[in-house]
Amino acid sequence: MSEKNSSFQRRRACVLIIGETERVLLLGVSPSRQQMPEVWITPGGGLEPGESYEHAAMRELWEETGLTSVELGPCVWTRRHVGYWEDERFDSIERFFLVRTPEFTPVPAALEAVEAASLIAFRWWSVAEIAEESCGVAFAPRRLGELLPPIIEGKIPPRPIDTGV
């Protein structure tokens, strides 16, 4: 049995993709390679050495969804999350950037092996679906259903909002 004692900190750039029907694109992931997603998250990933959050957001957008030729909007949220992924403890410092685009079918362009192994599905979610408490689905950030409506309405905060876990 492995111990949960290794730890790493990483800065992550995340992309909040809003389609023309006011739905958000999320990735269903599971660290244990289950058939069903454990959590639904926005596309995103860690910054490479010397990389800006903005550059990482565009790179991750392409790697995970194949999307290019879009304008990266402002950073609307921040999040710090400490937890476990498989047997590793992580401390993630995240910034969420807004992208508005017509809805599309994601085609990953360059997933790392760990990403490919944990990615179960892509799905466009409405705010109502996310906010429905009885859906039994986990989202990250947890307050996603509460935080999305102002963004979808075009109410961009003057400073990024801390989403909490």
C-alpha cells in the first residue's frame, strides 16, 4: 500500500469555455480510470518553466480540446486547492480565463499520458444542469453553478473572484 506523503505545488491555467447557447465545456476526469467521471473540470493544466498563465491557458486549450484561433478573455476567477490525485498530494494555484466560442466537438491535440488515462468524456453543460443538486455530479470549482450566471450574462468582475474549493 502506498503512502500519501509525496507533495507538489503547481500553478495552473484553466479555461472557462462558454458556447453560444450559454453552456460551458467541461472535461469528465477520474484518477482511478473508472468508467464514470469522478469530477467535471474546465480544460487547463500546469505552467511550464518561464511560461505565463495566459500562454499556458492557450496551450492547454489546444492540447486538451484542439481549439485554436480564439481570443483569450480576462482572468475571472482564482482558486487554491489542496488535495490528492492518485497517491500524490498537490497544492494547486489556479487562474481561470474566459473564452467565448461557438460550441464545437473537442478533439484533443496533445494530451500527456496521465491526462489521456484520466479523461473520460467532454460535455457541454447548462447552468441549470450544473446547479441541479440532485444530479449527483461533482464539479470543480464546487461553486461552479453559482459562479457561472454573472459570467454568462457578461458581468466580468473588476478583479478575479476567489472560487473557494
